[in-house]
Amino acid sequence: MVDHFIMQMRPLFGEEEKKAICDYMDEDGFITEFKRTAQFEMMIADYTGAKHCIVVNNGTISLTLAAMAVGVVAGDEVIVPNYTMIASPNAVKMFGAVPVFVDVEPDTLCLDIELVKKAITPKTKAIMLVSANGRPPSVGIAAFEALAIEKGIELIEDSAQSLGSWFPDGRHVGRAGRVGSFSFSSPKIVSTGQGGALITDDDEVARRLRRLKDFGRSGGGNDIHDSIGFNFKFTELQACIGIEQMRKVPARVIRKKEIWKRYQEKLAGIDGVSLFPHDLALTAPWFIDVRVERREGLIDYLKQRNVGTRVMYPPITRQAAYDLPGDYPVSEDVGRRGLWLPSAVQLSDEEIDHVCEAIRDFYEGPKNR
């Protein structure tokens, strides 16, 4: 039995991706982004229903450019969840904006809107709403849209984990904010090794994003610069992979839901283990995330059974990189008890059963470990 968590990280590339790269290399192209990048962007826009899609070199930079494109500048405050990948606050801290941390809802791990309201100050420029593992906030996305309008601030969606997930109103996650961001790093449903994408229906935001990622050029291929920009472009090689990956998204979304459902069935009734809930009609779980008791003991026991796991994100305010005071009971509880179980699309039902049997044995076995 292989290490199951490593299976989540194993490249999802197959013969189709290899052929696409070889075909491109046979064309003697310059590799820099061009027609295939445009095709990849169009596929993402079509899938999500967005008017514009702009791809960049990674998902952290996509958040940075999202914030800059909607007018966040150094010194502005951006509200972010205390439970998230550290890229979320780092993305705005990169250019001098100030991340303000707020705790999350216990079931969705999305921002707690009542705490967000209390955190808004005259310096607040934006809310960065992270849809953790594809889940929308329990209060509904419209509540965040209304709050942003009421307070005159921007709503940015960090949808890194949410390709293939939808809001109840039929919009793809990432479409509610003025701009939404996706990541294509190795464990995602679509992976190009590294990469990020921004979606928006706002023509002006799209124009700014395209200039920000390409040195501030006034038009493609020229050297006339009417604004400050940087070099965060994509590559045609990544696009070759991304195009083939996008073709597989519908099947992968189905399999992700099947995997979560099987875990739900096989782990039912075990004291000390609870899956974070999902509405499978809307969300495609990226990871299988659970709260567990005696986490370190379980991790060690599963490792002995050749099952790899990974602890969920610790609260950012408790990490040395930030080390901030404050009371964040939900994110702190996740930091103590949160665990990701094997969740790669390649997992077979038999392998999932092996993981679940090992977990049940840990909690219910003869020695009641």
C-alpha cells in the first residue's frame, strides 16, 4: 500500500498532457504566453461563466494583483480569515497593505460575517473571502456582497480551493467578488505545477490586471508603458498542461464528490472523528478535512498502516511569521484538531476503505488506543 497522502501530491499529468507539450515543442515556439495561454484563459472563463480570465505565474501573485487592481494600496487594511493558507495575507502584505485577521465559521471555515463587521475600520479597503475547500459561507454570499456595498469596500474572493464549486444562486465560486482568484499548484483539481487565474466581469479590473502582470504595457508586444507593472506572465508549456487538465475537470469533480461521500459513509459513527460538512450538489471537496481527537496518536498510527496525513492550517496569528494577540477559538481549534486525509482523485474505493478501517481500528480497536 502506497503512502496515500503523497498520492494527493502526485502529478495528475497523463499521456494527453505529455502529447500536448511534445506537439508544442515540435512547433519551435518561444514558450512565452501566447495562443495556448489565451485558449486556457477562455476555457476557465467559459467554465466559470466569467467575462474575463487572466492567468499568472502563481496563486499568491493572483491575489496580490487582485488587491492592487481594485485599488488597495500600502497602508490599507484587508480583512482575511485567521484560518487560511498563509498566502492569503502574505499576498497583500507583499506591497505594504495590512492584513486584519478575523475568525471563521465552525462548519464552513469561511469568514464569520459578524466578526467581519466588528473588524471594519476607516482604513478597511477590502474583504478577502476565502472559500475553504469549496464551501461558501453559511450566511450566504449575498450577505457579504451587501456588506461590501454598504461599507463602500471591495470584495475579493480567494477561491484557490474552489474550482468546480458553485454558489446556491448558480454562480461559480469566485464570481461574487469584484475579482476572484484560483490556484493551480500541485494538489489542486487543475494543476500546472504553479499558476494562478483571476476572473472578473469588470472590464476595467481586467484591463488593470493584464497591465499589472505585463510590465504595465499599454498593449501586447509593445514597449510603451503608461502604468507601473511587473512580470507575472504565464507560459505556453503551462497552458498546454492546463488545457488538458481543464478537459478533465468534470470527471474529477464527480470523483472528488464520490470520494467524500465514501469517507462519510465509512467513518460514520466513530466517536472522535467528524468530517467538515459539504453540500455535494454545490461543492467539490479539494481535501477530505476532518476534526479528530488525539490527533498526534492517530497520525502516528496511520503512518504505521502506511497511510499519510497532513495537519490542517494552524491559525496564522499563532505562527511566528505574524505572532499576533487575539482570541480566535474556531481557527485555534482547527489548529489543534484539524486533519487532512488522503483525497487524490486517483484513490480507489478499496484504498479509501483501507484508510477508514485503520481510523476505526484506532478509535474502536481492542486496546481503544
